[in-house]
Amino acid sequence: MSVSNQHVVTRSVEDLVTSTSDVDNRGAFDALTALFADLRAKVEGRLELKMDPSCEDIQPYWNIEGDVAGSVSCHTGPEVDWAIFSWMGTPEVGFTNRHLTVWLGPDSRVPHLWMAVGTIPDLFVYLDYGTRTELAADLPYMERYFQPENDRYLGLREDPAFTPFVSRSVAVRSFISPIGTCATAEPNSENIAKVSEAAHQLVDRWLGWLDDPETVPESLRPALAERDLYVRRRIAETDPANRLAVRLYGDALTERLVRALWGADRVLPRPGVTAPDRNS
């Protein structure tokens, strides 16, 4: 089948937000909030999670003027290295962002769960699995975990309501998997319903893998844990949207938020990692 939406968005999130007039996206924000509450409930219903004390001061947080808010909640657990439930923005003027990401511990080869939605001011959606290996060099891994999501990916890619979003950053594009949906759309109820269906499918399949995980030999777990930490830190620190956060919250708070996303200041130990991390 030919792809019907040939145009792509290549402008940065910062440019899209700052060059657009204020738009009241409260309705879309509330719908996305409800969606991610349902997804979080599914995750917390399966995984044992404990909030890390390092994030207590950013639940919630505000900019200096007090008109832009957000919250970052960081968790860990026996099967989870680092999980993030977060949001930021001002829905009444258009920009919002909400994250649900779960980085698994090194005892499993199950992919990580990476999800983000928001309004910029159009609806923005990113749905993906974070690979634990190099896909091109491990075809059985790709076929086991990524091939099953190909139809979901192609369905949204071929939907004319969704326009592919292509990051201008080579680093960011390198982190997105072959089935990673990164797109924009009108923030209406029909498109949010499509995103909801796709997101629930992604989570349900992922939770199914956790019930019968592909385990990692103990001798290989330290290397996998270090790889995951390296990737998580690079994603957080190289995100071009950090420039927008600086405009909204200032340098100091933005740095604090970025450090929280990758776990720089975590207090609780990493599962399966006995030695302290050199992460400063």
C-alpha cells in the first residue's frame, strides 16, 4: 500500500510552539491526561514500583513567574531500572507534554517502553519500544519484539490525519526504532481515540512479554545495565526540546529536570547493579 501522507514536519518543537498563536488545548490535554492515567494504571498493576526520593522537589514545579507548571515522578523496582511519569506545559495557550517511559532492569531482554504525547499546539504523539540490542545485528530479536508492531506503525503512517514528525537531530532520529510512531495531527477526539487504541496495544503487548520474559545471563547483565544508562542519559541530554524548556523554566530548573529523566540524582539502587554508578 502506498503511503498517503507525503508531507512531513521537520521544524523543531521549539519553533512550532513559539511561532504559533495561543490555542486553548485544555480539552485535548484532559483527554491525553485520562489516557495516560489508564496506561499508568496498567503498568502499575503489573510492576512493583517505588518512587525515588530524588524527585520529591519536582512534584510539582513551576517557572519563576508561576504560570507554567509540570511534574516529574521517578520510580524504580525489582524489574524496573527507571520509570518516568511526567507532564509539563500550559494547555490554555497550546503547549503540553506528557511522558510515560519504563526502562527495565538488566535481567530481561524485553524492550523498554517509550511513550510521549502532547500539544505543540497540534497533537504530538511518540509511541515506541526501546531496543536492548542492535537490531540490524540481531534479527531474531527484531522479529520477536518489533515485527509484531509493524501493522500498528504502518496503520498510523498511512493515515492521512497523521503527519510524520522528523526530528532535525541526527541523535534523536538514531534512538527511534523502525516501528516508532512520531507524528502530529489535529488535536480532535477522533485522532486522540486512534492514539489511545495504538498506545493501549503497545502497552498490552509489552506487558504480555513481561509475563514470560527472555532472561539475560548474569554475566551479561552489568554490560546491559551500563548500555541502558548510557542511552537514557544521551536521550535526556541531547533532546532538542530542552531549548524550549530553558525558555519556559530557565537553565537551572531545566538542568534539574533533565537529570531527573535519566536518574542522575537517584537515591534508590538500580536493580541488578551492585556497584555505584559514576553518573555525575
